[in-house]
Amino acid sequence: MSPRAVAGRPSLSLNRFEFMKNLALLTLLAVMLAGCAQNRNLASRPAELSAPVILNSMKKVADWQLTNASPSDAHYQGNSWTYGAFYVGVMALDGIAKTPKYHDAMVAVGKKFDWQPGPKAYHADDQCAEERAADRADPADDDHHQHGDDDVVAHARLHHEGAGMWRAQARIAQQQGDIGHALELENEGIAIIEGSMKQGKAGAQALPSLLRDRAGIEAAAGQLQDAEKDARHALALVQAGMRPGDVSAANGRAQLALARILSTEGKSEEARGFATEALHQLKESVGPDHPDTRGAAELSGIAAGPTG
């Protein structure tokens, strides 16, 4: 039956014509809109994507992120792998920005966390942020000398290069119950650092953590008097470089180490005092869920805070 034979029904050929006409109009409209959008995008772009324009954009991004909390802060601290990725960019920017601002910001981060990895010391994620300092320790790169941060580089090398091997070995020996060998290794490490310092070279920033480690081993060996002496020495060195009101993981860990030794010696009241200050320092620097913070909370009798 022909479409024209049905009264009141539009012909198939007319429907096809209307469809093609509408399709053509829609296509033309889409092309016009796309052209307008492209013109707007071109108008909003910089006149030239030159090196100064790109560098200025990089600085704006870094400046904003360094002064604004990340959404990941609820789950990750500033020494976690998520921040490590950001620090890579900041360190790269430091090499071309011609300002000490970004270098100083990274040094401040390192000091805040005592140049230590996250709680899982042998997990790559927890080493990621700390490793950024080690990247600056290339002997062929003299840039760090311009900033006067030889000591920072030495401390990074302490964890990532040959000079730090005895410290890692001391921890392994202690975990295996070989306290005597662990103490020998710590003594060797401290002798290296102190020898470097006597020659006017780097090492002062590394010494407190080494003394703190040795104090823990001495306490495990029952040498409590030596342990307390080392722990107090470590704390004094840390606090000598701090200003009133400063908060740092280094101070918190030194306070906690001394508190634990004093508690073992039966000096409970004094131990609680140091543990309370350790809790404040650690809660503010590494967060309430860090094992060190929890340890300080338990020793002080004060809750560290919610874990959620």
C-alpha cells in the first residue's frame, strides 16, 4: 500500500525530508557552538606559554598547597607517601625558583618529623617523604651548600646511605635479642658522628636520635644509669635548637624515651611529666594515631584522642 493512500497520515518521504533538515540544522548548530567555545578558550589563554609564565604558575600552586591543609590530612600525615609525591615537585621547584622559600619549607618538614620515616620504617610508603632529603645528598650536587644545609644532608644520608647501615643493623640485632651486638653498633655509629663533629663537619642534627636509640638499648641491657644519661643528653640537644612554643617529633620522641627510662627506674612522677609533654609534641607533629603518640598517652595516663 502506498503511504499516500492512507488519509490523514504524513508521507514517508516528507518525514525523511524533515528528519534530514533537522539533522543538518543540529549539526550546523553544534559546529557553531564548538567554534565559539574554542574562541573563548583561545581568548582566555596566556599570550605566550613562556618559561616565566609556567614558573609563576608552579609557584602559585606550591605556595597554596604549603599553606592549606590537604583533604588527605584526615588519613595521612605529612610524612606519608601522599605528601612525598608533592615534596618531589617542591624540591624540583626549589632548583629553579631562585628563592630559598621552598628549600626552607622542606627543611621545616624534615625537622618537624625528626627526619624519620613513618611508623613502618622498612615500608616504602613510609620512607617516601623522608627520602626527598636524601635526594639532595648527591655529592655531585653542590646546590645544598648554597643553602648551608650540609647537616640536613648528613642526616638524610644517615638513613639512606652507608653511614646508616650500622643503625639499621643495630635495630635488627635488638629485635633478634642480641643486645650486646646492638649496643656495639650504636656505639660505633655515635663515634662516627661525634668524630665528624669534632672535625667541624656535619652530624649535630643526627646525634640526638642516635643517643635516643642507644638509650633504649642500654635500658634493655639493664644499664639504666647510662640510658638515662643518654636520653637526657639527646633531649638537651634537641631543645637547644628549638624556640619557645615550637612543636616537633624530635622533641616528642626524646621526651618519650626519657619518660620510659625513668618509669623503668621507678621514678613514676617524673616519668609522667615527660610523657605528658611528649604526648603534646607527638600529637601535634605526627598525629594521635602514631604508635609513639599512643605510647606517650599510655605512659602519661592521658587519652591521645579518637582513632577514627
